[in-house]
Amino acid sequence: MFVNNGWIVEAKLNQGELENFKAVMNSQIKRALAEKGTLNYQYYLSDAGDIMVYERFADPDSSHEHIENWDAHAKRWMAAAALTRMLHLGDLPEDVRERHAALSPTWLKPLGGFARENAQGSLIDNNGDTTFENFGWIVEAKLNDGQLANFKAVMNSQIERAKTEEGTLNYQYYMSDEGDILVYERFKDLAASFTHIENWDAHAERWIAAATPTRMVHLGDLPQELREKHAALAPLLLKPFGGFAR
């Protein structure tokens, strides 16, 4: 099992607002770099203007500090992009949950998996802007009726195998009280991601019998060969846009 304090924000870039969005994003990132408890602050963008922000904090107090960063930038941010969805990831305190109530975030709690906390972070200085590299994806699904025990069994089998995959850095299952499932997967490099796909292939039939996949998002500059492995789910491709992972 793992501990997580954070969330995912999704949005759509407003027409003609790319440069303004970049400006407010880079201002937020610069401030977030001074927030010792902000571990991940990663912006992704698709070619069609789909935005995802993955945010993770050392503890609930650190999330409060980062919310102050948002408050200082919110007006400019929402002038450049329209918020569409929010997911809370982890056992977040009620005051944080209430802070985001306007977006009615789905609350997904840790169900199983791991994060290799000693893995090297990814932070790149690109001509004064901060960005990162990423190899991974997010899978979303809905638990099938009466299948919780079977789903946990196949999940735990996958996790045990994934622990032997040195290049699998994050393999984290979340579930809401209503049976919404999210799996966050991150790999050291492309070779590691292909190794992990073999894990999925060995478990796919049991997994799909217990839960119905609903959405997939590719995170990073993934090659076409890998993208074709998941073609049945028509994954959205989101590329690193700015931010960091510590």
C-alpha cells in the first residue's frame, strides 16, 4: 500500500490563450518550486488543447500551502482555460475536500500498489522554464457488480509481479466508494513500460472480467509502437508541458 495526498485537474485551453496559459503556468511552477512539500506539479497538454495537471504533496499541510499558490493565480488561469474535471487522490482532510467542492471532485482512495519513493526525480531546465520527462499512463475503469474480491485478487497478483520490475516506479490503484477505479502507472524508461505491458497481458482476461475499462490517458512522448498496444481504448495523448517531479 502507499500514501497519497494530491489531485488531478483537467481543463480545456481556451481559443487563442496558449501564451497566456503558459505565462500563468510558469508563474505557478516558479512559486511551487519553493514549496518544499510539493512533490509533483506536472502539466500535460494534448495537441487539441486538453490539459491535465498532476499534483502530489508530502502531507495535507503541504497541500494547503499549494492551494495559496492557486488562489494567487486562479483568475488568470481560468481566463486562459476552462476547468472540466477534478479527481481527489488519497485520504484528504475534509477542509481540503470542501475547498474544491465547486468542482464536485471524485474521491479516489488508495486500494493497492506502490511508489518507489527513492526513484530519481525528473526536472529539466528548458531555457529558463521548468519541465520534466514522463513515461506512463492512467487507466480508468468501473468495478463490475459483485466483483470486488476478484478484482482485488487480480490487482494484487499484478502488484506482486510489478514489484519485481525495477523500472516500474509507480503502480498505484485507487477506488472510490462507488466503484470508480483509477490506475496511475509510471516507468523509468520505455523499455520498462514494455516490460510492464507483459504483466498486463498475463492478467488482462481476469482484470476485464472484474472491471470495465472506460478511459485511458497516455502521459509522455510515447512512440507509436507503444501507443498501438493500447489502441482499443483510443488513449488520449498528453505530453509534458511544464512542471517537475521530485
